[in-house]
Amino acid sequence: MIGALLLAIAPLFSLQSNFWVNLHHFLRAAGRGMPLHAKLTADEQRVWDEAVALYRARWSQRDLLRDDGMVAIKDALRRVPNDAAPPALRDEPELARTLIAAAPIYRKYWWKAHDTLNRSWIASVEPLLARYGGPLSERVPAAYGKTWPRTHPVDLAIYAGPVGAYTSDPPHSTIASGDSGYLGPAALEMLFHEASHQWGRPLQVILNGAEERHHKKIPPQLWHAVLFYNAGELTRRAFAEDGYDDYVEYAAKGKLYDDLCGSGCRARVAAAWNRHLDGGASLEEALDALVASWPDAP
């Protein structure tokens, strides 16, 4: 009931397709060598090439998540209306001028298709949120001893970095609408997974403490595996309650656990975390058991 009431008062996710966020990510990708397929005029090509060259020199190689300056750029751009111009940023004096110069070309050749794809992604996930968002907005944060914020802002972009999505602080997610792995029912899981990153730091602290107590060496991304499993398993359970028993969580389907934490990791996470989800262990007990189950270093 609480989740349903929350959904009625405010949207769980504030989803948008913002022109400037998309242009910024598109130019960053172009500066990293992404091939473009459009026939520009000579003058347009000159302006576009200048923008791409500047991105390549200033912004394309910087980390979207771990570089505070890049996070600040994205946070500033997402607040600019699609039909307005971005203001000059104090620490990035050339950025607004570059974006404004490239904007007419982007609008002419790419934006309509990108915006359509973003809005189609949003429209496809809205029915899933209407049906399952209430329960998941209770269960996902409750697993971490937290409650859902009033709303979690999300920008859809044609590109969103090397892994297709990222969540920065203050909590805000950027998700690639063009990533096939984030389509269909997986879109629901990924929204809750990305929002869960705001609760990732306490997991790391607890895992690190257990690692020290048990004299183990755990993978640095084990906390991330727990985030994936929690959102994926709770999404699977929500679908199963509705009679859909064939949902496969995103990280298992994409075989991400081996990359995150090695062979056998998912089974260990599932064994420890399911006890917690089913009420048989506290958060701390589940994470302690997970670390204790880890093989000793050779």
C-alpha cells in the first residue's frame, strides 16, 4: 500500500529525453571514434568536425562517472530545456559555445531519431512501472535498510558510456536507449539497479569489514554483484507473482558475474542474499556469510 501511495503522489522515476544531454554524449562518443552516418554540407561538416575535435581534446577521454567535472557538466545540461541554450559553465568555458555551434546540425540529422528512441523506451517501461513499481520501490531499498526517495531522476540518451548506463551523485542515472540489453522487461530491472547505486557505499563498508574479519580477499566489484542480484532477483519475483516465470536477470543473462567477481560468484551471492530476502538473515549477516563463503586466496 505504501508503494502504491508513493507512486500516486510522485513518480518513482523522473524520465526525460533531453536534447543537450544527448548532444553531449553523442559528441563525446564521436570524439572517441564512433562512426557517423549522415551526409553533411561542406559548411556543416567543418563546424561538426571542429566540435568533435574539441570534444576529442577536452571531454571524450574523461570518465563520465568518476570525473567530477564531467558529472557537473551532465547535471547542468539535464536542467536546460530542449528549446533553450545552455549557459556558460565556469569551469568549462568552451563547452556551451561548442554545443550551441553543433546543435543545429545535430537537430537536422540525428536528434529526431534519437528523441524518438528515447521516448519509445520511456513509453515501454511506464506500464511496467505502473504494475510493478510500487512493490519494487519498497522491496529493493528495504533490502539495504533504506526507503525510496521521492523520485529518482533519469535521462535517456542515445549513448551513455562504455557500459550503457551510469549513476552519479547526487543520485541521477543516465541510460542508453539504444542498448538492446536494456529493452523490454529488463528496462524495469535496470531502472531499479541504477537507482540502487545510491546505496552501494554502505555495502562496500560492510563487505570490507567482513573481509578483514575473515582474512579473505574478495573481488573489488563484489558489492556491485550484490546490487545486480538484488534488483534482478526482486524483479524476477515480482514477475513470478504475476505468473511470468521465465524472466532471467540482466547480469545472469549477460554473464556479468564472471567479470564482476569470478567463477561461482553468482551462486555464492544468491545463497547468502536469498536468506536475507526471505527473512532468515540480516543485511550484515548475509554479507558476512557471503564473504565467509569466499575461497581462500591461493
